[in-house]
Amino acid sequence: MRRLPAAALAAMAAAGCSATLIETRRRVKGPVEAVGLVEPGAGEARYAVSGPGARSRRRDALARIASYCEGETRYKIVDEAERELSEGSFPGDDIEDRLKEGARHYRPTRYQVLYFECLR
């Protein structure tokens, strides 16, 4: 069996320890400065709930939301839900051979999705 280099293992581990902002609505300023923000911004973040490190992934999701909303006290989580999403696995040109051998093209993963709004 072929062993992966330490750098590849570290990159794979780091990828599993982070969250993602999957959809965002931009902040929109009013036509004049006195109006301020017309839309403060909002979005969705997600992190995998299976496997070790779910707490650190949640902290990472909240940190990404805080960064997007420009401050830890400048956002509100309006809803959250656990979802099972299927992500495609593209191992390369040999996909047809791998599928014939029984490999799965899509693998379901459980995610916690956080819906947030930025505060003014």
C-alpha cells in the first residue's frame, strides 16, 4: 500500500477541520452616507458534524461568520439545521473502472448549516 507524504496528510487533516461560508448576501450601502446600510448582509455557513473535531469546526464557522460581518458581536444566528449532503468524488480518469469495482461516486456527509444575519 502506498503511503502519503506528511504534507499531504496534514493538508487533508486541515481540510477536515474547517467550515465554509456557502452562500452570502453582500452588505449594501444606501445612496447617501446618512442612510447607512440598506442591507446589512447575511448568509449560510456549514461544517461537517461527523468525525473528531466537530467543536473546532463549529468555532471555525462562527469565526468565519464574525469575520464576514466585521465583528463577533455583529451577527445573529437565525436558524440552524443538520443536513445530509452528497459531495462528488472525482478520483481521476479511472472513475469508470473504480465505479465498476464498487466505489461510490457520491458520498453522503452530515453537515450542520448555520443561517446568519449581520447586524447593523
